Amino acid sequence: MKKLLLATAILFFTGFTALFLYANLRSLSITERLEPVALVTYHLAAPDNAAEATLSTRIRSVKGVTACAVNLASNLLSVTYQHHKLSAGQLKLDIEQQTGLSLKDAPVAASGGCPVHKVAGWYHSTLDFLRIH
């Protein structure tokens, strides 16, 4: 019984050590080096004289915004932002202050991100947890 317990402990320790070393010694892919972003969509009441390019430039100047798309035909604004640096509520306030627009939350058809990334999500989250860089 002692030998079985010792063999099991050695097996778990070896497996954990191998996973820990792999997590810290492997090279990261380009997408793993990027900071995570979140997407939010708003209905906007844009003035008649507003130009999409001008609004887009002003919105992209807000701290934490990585990209935006303005569609005045459907009165929609989509923004990707660094959610660990800026909350969704603060983002909305900053955009309203920067542009003078009135924004309302819009329901988004998609939810939860790309399903392909969820397949191996547990694996990558474990490696991120074990990485000490």
C-alpha cells in the first residue's frame, strides 16, 4: 500500500512538474501575446451633420479603445476595448463626454466569444495560471 501511494505521489509530482516547465518554456503565439479585449455595441442618436470617419476618430482617441465601427445608417456603434483597463460603464461615459452623443446599450446577437477558443480554453487557462513570466 505504501509503494502504491509513493508511486502515485511521484506520478502526480512528475506530471505537474512537466506541465509547469512546458507552460514556462514554450514560446507564445502572436494571439497569446495580445491583450484581451471585449466588444460592446450601442444605439446612438447621431446628429445629422455627423460624419462616420470623424466620430470613429474621436471614439478611437478614448483611452482603452482598440477599435470602433460607426454605422450611421443603422445608428449603431461597436467598440472593442481593453476590459481590464476600463469598465463598460466608464467606457460609455468617456465616449459620451468625448463625442457629445447619447448612447443606449444594444443587444448583441453573438455571445460569449468564439466557440473555437472555448474548446481548448481550460488548457490555455491552466497554462496561463502556471506561467510565471
